[in-house]
Amino acid sequence: AQKVTQAQTEISVVEKEDVTLDCVYETRDTTYYLFWYKQPPSGELVFLIRRNSFDEQNEISGRYSWNFQKSTSSFNFTITASQVVDSAVYFCALSEAGTALIFGKGTTLSVSS
Amino acid sequence: DADVTQTPRNRITKTGKRIMLECSQTKGHDRMYWYRQDPGLGLRLIYYSFDVKDINKGEISDGYSVSRQAQAKFSLSLESAIPNQTALYFCATSDSKDIATDTQYFGPGTRLTVL
């Protein structure tokens, strides 16, 4: 069965700290897709990144980076030099071959100035 | 204009009332989804539709029904609302023709309160 675990319920950091959000997934399929979404206080869901199971390259986008490791079934998200605007709930999600998403329960990140 | 719109954005209703939440999209996507979000539980799938003639139950379909009136419209109905259906509801779309990405894009959400 598919499952996504975000063990960190809440994280609090001070501006300019680096922070890593953990995501561990379970799936029986060899083809699957992993996602991160951001939900700011305004409530909308913002797509951040998608990763295919056959592409283990890490990715960097500005202050954001993602580490995908199939050996540990993890897809962790790091924010470098965090800012107050990064405060949000972050969701990791999994889909198998284009089916609907299975979400983790989310990690609430609070960045204080 | 937003690619995925949901109406209403907020709704307060009473137990036993019938409620319809509507979702429209201009992205030209064939796949549409309804999720609900409860605090601490993340998002859970209610129903999904891969084209106009295809409707599928998700993880928590009991108490809900859907209608795919056109490729661009997907409505969620609560036939007789109950308080534990109080939640934030999201519609999402994706494009099966682009299986390499097939990313889901979400509407702004509808906050429903059942008293």
C-alpha cells in the first residue's frame, strides 16, 4: 500500500537558519512520482517540485533543494537561509503511475525574525 | 484569471442541508479530483474523474457524490451535510496527455462549516 510519512509535525527556526523537512514514502510500484506542495497561511496549495522514481538527481532551486534517495525511500526538502515568508505547511505526496496523490500529514514550518 | 476556480470560497450551512461545491478549470486538463483537508490529517481523496464518463471513489467517498458535467467542470455534493464534514475542500486537475509530468494543480479551496 502507498503511504507517506512526515514525522515532523512542527518545526520552528529563526531567520537565516537552514531547515530540512523529512519525507519517507512506501510503495510497491517501481514507477512513481513524488511531490512537495507548500500551503501558506492564505490556504492555497502551491506546487513546488515533482520527481520521477527513475530520476534520483537532487535538485536545487534558489534557496530550496531536494534530496531523493530510493535506498532509504526518502525525499527530503531543505530550505537554506530561511525567511519569514517560508512559514507555511509543507506537504509531501506520492502517486503511482499517474493516479491520485497520497499526501503526508504535513509539516508546519514557523520562521521567526 | 485563475486556472482552477472553486465556488463558493466559504460556506456555512446546517446539518441535513444539501450542499454543492463547484470546480471549474481553464487548463484543458482531462483529470479532476476532489480532496478534503482536516487539521493534522493532510489531504485525503474523495473522488476523482479521468474523463467525463469516468468517476472513481477515493479514500473517503461516503457521504459525498460528484458530477462531471463537462471536461472543465467537476462538482462535489453533500446530500445531507453533517458536522464532521466541516473541512477545507480542494479541487485539483492534471493532464494525462503529459504523463511525464502529470502534476496536479489545485484550486484555492472551499472552507465549509456544517453547524
